[in-house]
Amino acid sequence: MTQTLFRNCTLLDTVTGKLRPGHHVLAEGDRIVEVSDRPLTAEGAQGVDVGGRTLMPGLIDAHVHATITTMDLASLERHPICR
């Protein structure tokens, strides 16, 4: 199974709601298998230096505008909105 090692990330702790800088996260497939505030090693894992950016495990972008059917936003005024 493919492993990915995310280095140097700020981890969003979804239990406490706090940001935890300087963490490392090892994922295997779609599962997190290890989290540490010390460097991790995983032979053969694909390494990603997150550069201090925030890693938010378990969160997805579910934002959608169902009525936007075109990127020509000006033309949307001429389209009826289904209700």
C-alpha cells in the first residue's frame, strides 16, 4: 500500500480545535497511521514537505453552488433558478 509522509505541517487537532505546528503525519492509503511532533521515517514513502501549512485530516471541501451552471457569471441573471 502506498505511504505518504507529510513533513513540517501545522496539524489541526479536530478534537481540541487547536493548531499544532511542527508535526509530521504518515498516511497509508487513505488512513493516517502515525502522527508525531518529531521527524518520522518511512522507507519507500513519498515525502511531501508541507512548508508549515495547515493539514486538516478528515475535512473535505463540500462547498458547492448548485445554481451556477456557467462561469459566465453575468449571464446567470438571465437564467431562471429552479426552486
